[in-house]
Amino acid sequence: MQVLLAQPRGFCAGVTRAIDIVERALARYGAPVYVYHEIVHNHRVVNDLRLQGAVFVDTLDQVPSGAHIVFSAHGVSGAVEAQARAKALQLLDATCPLVSKVHQQAQRFERLGYTLVMIGHAGHQEVRGTMGRVRSPMHLVSHAADVAALPLPANARVAYVTQTTLSLDDTLEVIAALQQRFPDIVGPQVDDICYATQNRQVAVRDLADRVQVVLVVGARNSSNSNRLREVAQRSGVQAHLVQDASEMDNGWFDGVTRVGVTAGASTPEPLVQQVVDTLQSLQPGPVLQLPGVQERVSFRLPAELAQEAG
């Protein structure tokens, strides 16, 4: 059985930065360092940081006054930040800069007087954070069909922003529906969808054209990992999301001679290699990495940790 690896896959610059912030905070300030929600959506990453002394919390009531708190890569609302400052917490913001860009776009549209629409998934931390960064009401749509239900007149002055980890194809459909209903709507096309999400979706589409089964290694609560599975399925192949090799089903590979493997942007490479090793143990064969975009993006650390990084 031949195994083909997508390129790029796994960690993106925003995830690398977020993990680095927690590790450097632990090294500089000592344990515990508190983290608001999962720093990124991957249990292996979270458990590794927990062993180093990170304490993950779902509310700021769980954090002692004056402690160090890291905001996750998904970003937080203005209300959460205000609560943290009121408790005199020492803030370390690991929000991905591309998510922060969406916050800034929403705030700019608000200042210009637009009615705001966000394209995203209800309940996702990034969506809650972005919608909580403006004072005006923001309408959420997840699918093109949701656009018809928006309680807005056709001549409303509307602007939209998008979650960074969406499917490119789905987002374009929603934007088209918005443009049809609100001809003068303004927004960034798919520019808000981050470079890593786009690159991985393009790569998995190419991978799916070459194999019979695609495995996406990623957490079940990872939006970008779920979108990779959907993109592969739409290409007409079997596609499965697994958190690690223990979730693989040998029956998936009966009669299969070519398997593709990719990983979400918050998935560490050792989990990918674990899946590859398991495939090799079933039917040994060549492992080939496909050509693809070489990502060289990096993001600055917060100023208080930059000196520690040299």
C-alpha cells in the first residue's frame, strides 16, 4: 500500500506562536500559567502543556487575581479581556494575528456604520471572540441558505467578515448569496480565510485525486481539520478524521492500494507519523510526500516574551 503525504500539513505559524507563548511564559514566570480555553484544538498539545504546568480554564473565575493568563489562538471577546484586566491578570495574548485582523476589519466596518454579518460556525471560540469585539449586533450565517433568513431589508448597508478556518468553497457560496440579496455589500471575499487553511485545502484536494482513502489527522473539535475531511469527501473519495492512530479502522483499507494522509493546522507531526507507521504495519509500501507550498510565515511573539526568544 502506497502512502501519500499532503504538503503542507500540520502546524501553521499561528499555532506555533501560540504554543511558544505558553512554553516561554512557563519558562519565564514558572508554573502555573493559566490558559483561557484550549490554546489550540488538539488534545496532545494541550496535555503536553498541562504536564509542563499550564492550567486550562473555561472561565476567568477559575484564575487567581494577578496571575498570568494566556488567551488562546482563537481570540476572545472584548468583555473577556475587560474582565481579565479588572482582575489585574497579567495578559499574554496568543490570538493568531490573522484572527486579530478579522477583529480589526469588523471594528472598521462598525465605525463606518455598516450592519455586520459574520460567516462562521455558531459556538466556535473564534466566532464568539470576533462577535464580541464590536458593540453593534452582528448577524451570523453558516450556510448560503441562512442568508434568506437575515432580518434585514434589501437596501441595508451591510458588510461581512469570515471565520478564518472555513471551507473555501462553502464560503464563496455564502458570499455569493449575500451579494445576491445585498448588491452593495462590502467584505474581503475569502481573504479572511487564513493562508494555512487555504494551502491545506488546496493540498488535500490534490491528494484526493491521487488516492482511494484520505485520512485527516486532527481533533474532532478542530474546525480546519473537519473542513479538510469535507474537501476530500467532495472530491469523491472516502475520508476519515482521526485524532490519532488508535481511531483507525482496518476495514477502511480493504482492497486499497493508495492512502493519502494530511493533518489539521493544530496537529503535531508525531501524530501523523504514528498514523503512517500503523498503515505501514498493515501493508508495507512506499511513503511519498507530494510537492506543495513551502510555508515560511512566522509571527512575532508578544513584546514581553520576545527578548526571551532572542
